[in-house]
Amino acid sequence: MKHFIVEIIYQAPIEKIEEIKPRHRVFLKTGYEKGFILMSGPQVPRIGGLIVARSNSMEELAKFLSDDPYQVERVAHYQFIEFNPVNRQEFMNEWLGEE
């Protein structure tokens, strides 16, 4: 598995983001259920959000996230940063596939 930080950058007024946010969070729940997403949440201040994710490839993750209502409605841009989590808390080993 490859690991990613996904930065969500809002490109619409926060009022439009708030309108779509409930559908976005329902969509993200499917990512948790499929094992793609470890954590997610808004940036502070509210200029976007972050997702910590894993996938077989960046393309696979990008394809999954292309159905996110924020992307479907074209209110946010997604930037993918691949990283190698060589250091971590032990409780992360199972999620990373390294027991």
C-alpha cells in the first residue's frame, strides 16, 4: 500500500462548502469503510481540509475521491502528497499492514 496526505483546497465561498458538507462527510464514510481513509478533517482556519489515506496507487485514490461531492460540485481542488510512514506510533502498524 502507498500512503498519502490529501489536501482539499476550497475554491468556493464557505457558505457553498457548508451546503455540500453533509454529502461530503457521508461520502468520506465510505472511504473509512473501504479502508482508504485513516482520518480527515477541516483545516484551521477553514480554507480546506486534510485526509490521511492509503491506496494501491495515487490513481486509485484519485478515482475514488473523484466522486466526492466537493469535486463533483467543483468547489474544491485536491492535491495528493505521497509519503512513506517510516516512523509512527505502534498502534498504527495494523493499519499500515506491518504487524
